[in-house]
Amino acid sequence: MAFRISALPVAPFAPFFGAPDAVLAEHGILRRTADCRPGYPCRVSLRDADPGETLLLLNWEHQPADSPYRSRHAIFVREHAVQAVPAAGEVPEVLRLRLLSARAFDAQGFMVDADVAHGRELEPVLERLLADPRVHDVHLHYAKPGCYAARVDRA
């Protein structure tokens, strides 16, 4: 089953790029500076920030469905990030490097299946989950901290 991983769009975050810390604070956003790589995975560019790069740390609703699985969590976005557009079947390095939780949701936002895999072994898990006709999309999470990483759809 062909799949496509999607980054978050840059538009909701762009107004905060370069904004003063006081403005960020009004929106519950913190500015952080990466001090290692890997360690600060950007959900827009789907790559880790380089040491010295600034990022926005904010809470993001990645599962807006009106179901008990509605969910939000902390995410990083590199300031001035450009939205990644991975090719069908491509798994970005930021995902390859980490243990991932794959959560399959139906069209109403109910979880119908889930699995855990290292990013180097993600394709068979995605193919299995997306082969289920009930699955509308799959959300990837970084398994250790539990935060949202990216969305996966059928290509």
C-alpha cells in the first residue's frame, strides 16, 4: 500500500517567526535554541534543527476530531521553516532516527489500530495499517516523549 507522509503547514506558524518573546507568550509559545542534533524535530520541515537554530515550542491540536481521541501536544517548529513535501513512500530522516508510535484512525477520528516501530522499519507497519479499509489516516508520534510527529495517508 503506497503512503505519503505529510508535514504540518507553515501558515499557522509563520506569523510568529521572529516575533518578540512577549508576543509569543501571549499565545503560549516559547522560543528555544537547539543545543544538539538530533533533538529538536520540526513538524513543518520534517528535519531536526541544527545547534544554534531557534525554534518555537507550542501546543498543537493534531487530532481535532470530535471523538474521545481528540488530542494536542507540544511540538517544535523551526523559525522560518519551509514546509516539507516528502515524495510518496519517502520516510524523512527525522522519523528514521526515532522509535515511533503509529496510530490508525477512521474517518470519524476513532483509533482502530496502533503499532510501534523504529523509523528504519516503518514501511511494513504503515502498509499493514493502511491496508485496513477502516483506516482513514495514521498519526505518527515520537514514542518516548509521546508528541505528534506527522500524518500519513494513502498515496
